[in-house]
Amino acid sequence: MHAASREALAKVSSDLDTALAADNTVAVAAQAGNELFDVVEILDGDRALRVAVADSSKDVQSRVGLIEAVFGGKVSPSVLEVLKDAAEQTWSTPREFRAGLVRLGRRALLRSAEQQGLLGQVEDELFRLSRILDREGKLTQLLSDRTQEAATRRELLAKVLYGKVTAVTEALALQVIGRPEHNPIDDIAALAANVAELQGRSVAYVVSAVELHEGQQQALAEKLGRIYGRAMSIHSEVDTSLLGGMIIRVGDEVIDGSTSGKLERLRATFA
């Protein structure tokens, strides 16, 4: 997002949090998230409306009035206020206004998970799903097929997820598949990282030769937290080809402490 849109999103996100905190119930937050996604569906199908509600050349009152006229009585009062708030801001492009509403919908759903004490579980489920998709090439190919309707791709993923994850994880994953930004693996992994960010954490991606148990992950998170000066979430997976040790990636920095990595460096030394 451009600077103006980032500023607009930060303002509306803060206002959304305030609104949800004032009525601190799981149902309200979940409803807000689903209604915001419904609004995005309408905007996706009506380019003229999408452009009009984010057109910074129009005065604020006309944009807010249009939101009121189109969505008044069709969404809850709290969501209508969020939409009007968004229309009052300056967005760099209509596309970024629409992307901002998607992020607000996700945020509302995550606040509902937070109220249930499920944020950590949702984060883990989304990351695990990204790893499953990385291994299941045929499924990922089907979910990536943009010649298929979004509803068809969502139905396929819903069958895979049914009964295996929380309702919030399923709703978020289906939304991502229906509105791809890059590809299913990266989009869902990025969403898992967003959940970590909402909890005030950065993500360390860890590939280890053997599975790390909960105590080891906690110890690693604490150690990396001291190194990087911020709380960390560990997103880990197993790759037995490492032979031993692990590879850790935080942002653009990679720490290769694997046995295979050490052997490769040793071979390079004697080459």
C-alpha cells in the first residue's frame, strides 16, 4: 500500500478495534468480519461503485452519503460506521480502499478469535495449512486455478478443512482463497504472520531435522526474542534431509545451523 492508504488503514483499524472493544462479544466481532467481506463482494462486482466510494476528488460528504445509501440497513450499524469512516479517509487508489476493507474484515474475525483465547491456535492452524498446501501440489494447483469461480475454489477447501480447524481459521482461509493476492501457499502463510503481528510478535521460520516439542519451541522463541529485541512466534516444520540441527529465517536473515549446511560449507572449504 502507498503511504496515504497505510495511514487511512491505520486510522480505520484503530476505530474498528475501539468499536469492537465497546461491545466485547465474539458474535459481534465475527459478524463484523463477515459483513465486511460481504461488502467487498459487492464492490468487486461493481467497479463504478468501488471507484466512487474511494474517489478522493469527490468531497467527503458525497462519499459517505453514497455508503449510507448503498449499505444502510444492509449491514449492522457498527459496520456501517466503519464503512463511513473508511470513506472519509484518503486512499491512494480504489483498489487499495478495497484491500483495506479486506484487512479490516480479517482483523474483525481475528478479534473474535482473540476474545475466545484462540489467536495462537488460529496462527498455528494457518501456518500448518500453508505447509500442507506446499506438500499437496495437486490441491494447491486446483485452489490456484483462477479460471474457476471463487465459490468453487472455496467449496473445495471447505471440504478439506471441515471439522479440522476453528471456525475463524476456516473463514479466513476461505476468504484468502477467494481473493488471492499471490498464491495459496504464500497468501495463507502471510496471513499466519499477520496473526502473529496482531499479538505483537514477529515470526521466525524454523526448519529442523526432527520435530521440536513445545518446550523447545518456547526456549527457541525466548532466545530469538533476546537476540532480536522483540517477541517471536515460531513457525516450524521438519525436513529430515538436514540430518541434524535447524535453519532459522527471521525476515531476510538466515541462520543455517543444520548438519547438512555445515557439511556443505566444509566441502566448499576443501574444494
